[in-house]
Amino acid sequence: MHATVPQVSVALAAYNGAAYVAEQLRSILVQLASDDEIVVVDDASTDATREIVSGLGDPRLRLLAQPVNRGVRASFERALAATRGEFVFLADQDDVWLPGKRDALVAALQAGAVLALGDATVIDAAGREVEPSFMARRGGFRGSFAATLVKNRYLGCAMAFRRELLADILPIPAAVPMHDMWIGALAALRGPVAYVDRPLMQYRRH
């Protein structure tokens, strides 16, 4: 157990992520403080995902294994509920954090934002860049509640938010299209939302 409350918690949902999860976790761990944490919920993987996560041997990693597959929404819900940090980040199993992501989003949250997110480059299965900007492909970031209902630009794995928002987020309704759209819409209502207009991660599409 941590001696102090973590400043940053990263909630990561994994399912059959053996091909990429170690690279992703290493890219996150190198940026975290000694008392930050990553909560990994493994959604009943049938590959070596759990063994890879455990094998990293980092005390900042907490692995929660689901006995049966419950899907992405339920996995993120469990991961978020288990976090303890002041600032909560979302992460997918197959992306890569670029240097400075943690500090850039924490700075935006400390400056008063309830939620902060950055841009991402888009990479393929082999790690080759296929698009320099995820947000440019979506027509640029527009984070209002109305704009989010028309076209969601809240990319979950690019976001971080204040812990206080969890009271509104959880539980995640089964009817919402995606958890990140739900979180973004709620943050837009609470505000303010901060956008860091540079790539802070590599978003893998495959």
C-alpha cells in the first residue's frame, strides 16, 4: 500500500493485450512519481496479459483480474472506482505515452481545469505514424456539451480529470455510447475543460 495518497492514478482496462501492454506501461511508469499508481483491470484475458503486467514488478502497479469478461465500459468503471489519486488519467492497453504527458495534464488541472486532454499522433500496429494529429482529423477540438453530442472529441486515453468528477461519472450508464463521451460531456457541463494543443501520446489504431 502507498504511504500517502497518490497525486496521479492511471486507470487502464486490458483485454488480450499481451502484444503491447508492456510497452504502454513502461511509457507511463517512467513519467510517474514514486507514489503515483496504475490500476490495471484485466477483463478475463485468455493470453499472457496478466503475467506480463505482474512480471513488470513495479509496486506502483495494481492488477485487478475479472473472473469473467464484462466489456470495456465495466472494466473502466471498476478501474476508476479503485483509483485513489487526486488526478485520474485514463489509458488504453496498446498506446504509448510521449514524454511530458503526465506533467502537462497535471499542470492544466492544477491551473483550475476539471478535465484536461491533449492531442495524439495516430500510429498503426507496427508503431508507424499514419496521422500527425488525431484532433485535426476530427476537425479540431471543440469541447462544449452540444458539440460533444454531435461529434465526440473526448478521446479517453488522452484525458485526465480531477477526482471530484468521479462522483458524477460513476456508475457509467450502460446506455452511453462510450465511456469517454460520457466523461467529456459531464466535464463540459461542470467546466472548465483545458486542451493542450500538442501530441502527448501515440494512439494506436489496428
